[in-house]
Amino acid sequence: MLEFDLVARIRQRAGSREDVILGIGDDCALLSPPPGMQLAVTTDTLNRGVHFPAETAPFDIGWKALAVNLSDLAAMGARPAWCTLSLSLSLPEATPGFVDGFLDGFLSLAQRHEVALVGGDTTRGPLSIGVTACGFIEPGMALRRDGTTVGDEVWVSGTLGDAAGALAQWHAKTGIEASLRERLDRPQPRVTLGRALRGIATACIDVSDGLLADLGHICKASGVAALLEVDALPASTSLQAAADLEKRRILQATGGDDYELCFTAPARARAEVLAAAQACATQVTRIGCIRAGNGVDAVCAQGRPWRPQNAGYEHFGLG
Ligand code: ADP
Ligand code: MG
């Protein structure tokens, strides 16, 4: 498929918004941000075999490529608006069938969040998808990583460990349970929750690398430590069925790819956090607290220190 065919195909389906003065087709897009708002800008790249299994469906690749970027905007409390798409592909993916499936996934998520695809680049090479997403945030309202202080409580949205559970099953070649697979392939960026937490949360991050690592980023940026209660981590019924207690702890505390929001808020804001979460029909759970020091200490139910056994997924197949 010739490159201009592909771009024409993308252009035809890209969608638009009132604030897109000029979209795909010229040397640059021309965009008109709302007066007084700050731009939040993020980029993430997905490479086949590294960020998704080689046999992932085109729809899911497209969905995930945008989802991980919208998740970054969500973690800042920003309202998504525009994105660009840098596609590197060659055979067997450089076919109308693959591109249409990819766009079905990418653009259905874009539409859901009223995001316009305003430009990009297309090159020949191993399958790689780079997306840049832009959103708006009121000055001073962004949910940064460096805003938490001693005494805050730590929260997480949704459930943790599902995507890692799916990956573990994939590695173990036992077949992947459908709802776990859904979490891995079609992460739902927590955009509404991120918006609702403006003015309430003191720090926020999306869980992409694993909770211990990502909460560690908040601690480092804020110059504090966290105490994490591993047995308080919310688990889906599918994960509970798929893994015994210790495997589950490992998946939940160290598994990535859930794209939930981990955030902090003062203890006195508990009711506000719960009201904000309820307003967007999203579960949130208190999982720890912020204290003086550095790094993240994890404890399990009886208050005993807990450390993940540093095993690769293949060492704890979930069959
Ligand atoms: P240029 O050489 O000026 O970069 P291109 O031929 O790369 O032009 O792109 C032409 C137009 O198509 C530009 O507006 C560009 O943003 C858009 N475009 C190219 N590839 C993609 C893509 N994968 N997704 C969205 N828009 C794209
Ligand atoms: Mg170009």
C-alpha cells in the first residue's frame, strides 16, 4: 500500500473539533487552545513484541496506542483534545485490513473522548506506533507527582493486577481469561476521574510500570516515603480466581499495564475523594499513607514487611 493511500485513508476517518483550524494534509496542523488554559502534552510509543504480544489484534493495538497517552493526560487531570500518530510499518502489517482494524480501535477510543487526530507521520519499518496527545488544564490545577506531603493518604482506582495476570497467563501458554485479557488489550484511561480529582488530589500518577515503581515516582518527586498495605490492594474476582494470594500480591504490586490512577490526598479530604469517585462511577480504594523518608515500604495483612519475590512471569505461570 502506497503511503499516500494510507494517509488518505487516515485523513478520511480522523474526525475533527471546532478548535482544529487545519487538520491532516498540510505541513502542520493549526490548533486553537482555549484562552487561559495550559497545554498538557505527552508521547508514548508502542513497539511490537515489547509493549504488546506479536499476535495482538490490530483493533487492540490501535486502542492501546491511544489509551496509554490518554492515561497520561488523565493522570495530570487534563482534558484530552488532540493527538498525532507516527506509524512505522511494513509487511505483513502494511495492508488495508491491518490499517482499517488499527484505525477502528484507535478512532473509537478517540471518539469516546472527543479527541481529534490532527497529524502524524508514516514510515516503513518494524511495527511501531508513536502517539502524541495534547489536552487542556487550568493553570495551577495539574495533578503533579511532586505535590504530596507527610500525612496524606494513598489511593488507587479500579482494580490492580489484571493486565499482569493476563500477561502471566500468556507467558504460561494456558489460555488467557477473557476479562483479564480485556484489561491488557483495552485499558480504559481514567480521564473522568482525573478531572474530578482536580483540587482534591495532591499528587497523581497512572500505573503503567507497576504500583511499587509508580508510587515510588511520586515519593521521589515529592521527597517523601510511602507505606503500602499490599493486602488492601483491590483485586478483581477474575484475578482472585486466577492466582493464589502470594502470586496475586506480586501481580498487583509489581505488574504494570493497568492504567489505573494512584493518587494522594489529605486524610481530611476522604469524603471529597469518595464523592468525586462516585460522581464518575469509579471505585477507589485507600491503600496506604505518606510518611517521612524515602522509598516505598510494603506490608501485608499482619503488618509484616512484604517484599516481592523477584521472579519473572515465566516463573509463576498461573495455570
Ligand atoms: P510532510 O512531509 O510535510 O511531513 P507527510 O507526507 O509526512 O508530510 O504528511 C502529510 C500529511 O499527512 C501531514 O499533514 C501529516 O500530519 C499527515 N500524516 C502523515 N502520516 C500520518 C499518520 N500516520 N496519521 C495521521 N496523519 C498523518
Ligand atoms: Mg512527514
